[in-house]
Amino acid sequence: MSEREYIQSFSDYLFWDVDKSAIDLEVNAPYVVRRVLEFGQFSDWNLLVQRYGIPRIGSIAQNLRTLEPKALSFISAVSSLPQESFRCYTTKQYTETHWSF
């Protein structure tokens, strides 16, 4: 399958804010991986695994600055990588409430 066919096979709503035809699956791999992990359907996940493989997806996800907790737990379990090895886990944003009662 060509790169253009891969990107067109993903769910349209994943890339609603960009031109799908302008996405380069190698250059924009972190963007694609994050979108699929956070918002993708199972068919999108299968396409992602077919394109990159689980070890590479895990490696890419380890370097993401942000990732939703459910997506982090999922990729951690699937790739057998500890959550502590993910950048988004170790550099969580600290949001302090202004008033605590």
C-alpha cells in the first residue's frame, strides 16, 4: 500500500484540522501516532500497526510530550514498556488550583 493510500485509509475525523494529503507518514509520525492513540478506532490502530509496527509506535509514543492517560496505559500495555519510560508520564503538567478549601 502506498503512503497516500495509507493516509486516506485513516478515519477522516482524525485529521479534520489538516489536509490529509499533506501528511508525510515518516516526517509526521509522532502526530499520526498521537492522533490514532487518542482518538482512533480499532481499524485506525490496525493501520498504524501495519505501517509502523508496535516497537516503533512504542518508541515514538515514549517521546510524546502529552498523551491522554488512557492512551498512555494502552500503549504501555501493548508495547510492554513501563509507563515511567514515557516522557508524557515523567513531565506531567502540574496544574494547581487557585483556591483549596
